[in-house]
Amino acid sequence: MELGWRTTVLLVTGLPALMAAIMILANAREAVAARFFLALVSAWVLFSVPYIIGFSGAYQAYPWLTFAPFNTELYIGPLWLLTVRALTLK
């Protein structure tokens, strides 16, 4: 396994986004919207995990990772809608 440039780019964008969402949740005035936003960012980061482990060569080292449940792309649209709706409706 090696950390190539693709793996590094995905990690450098995913981890700070997740940490920022956690910080927003900790200091949020709109708690419901912050929870939905944290779930949205978490789904996006979890969606990029197969690419991170694939580009680093972990699938060759650990073939059982092929069957890990990382498919969260159907969560992104509804979570985006719920986040916007929680921010706009009172």
C-alpha cells in the first residue's frame, strides 16, 4: 500500500471537511440543520472512502474490502434537501 497523489488529495479534502462539520455542530445556533449538515458531509466522506482505499492499493492487500458497504450516494440528495429545509423553514 502506498499513499499516491490521488489518495492524498481525497484525504486532504475529506478529513478537514468532516472536522469542520463537527465544529459547526458544536457551535451551532441551528442544531437541526447542523445535524443534517454533519450527516451530509459524513455521507460524502464515506462515499469517497472506496476511492481512497482503491488508489492506495488496499484492495489488493485486503480483498474483503471489496464488499464493505460504502455506497452512500443515495443519502446525499435527501440530506442536502433536509439541510436546506432546516435552514430556510422555521
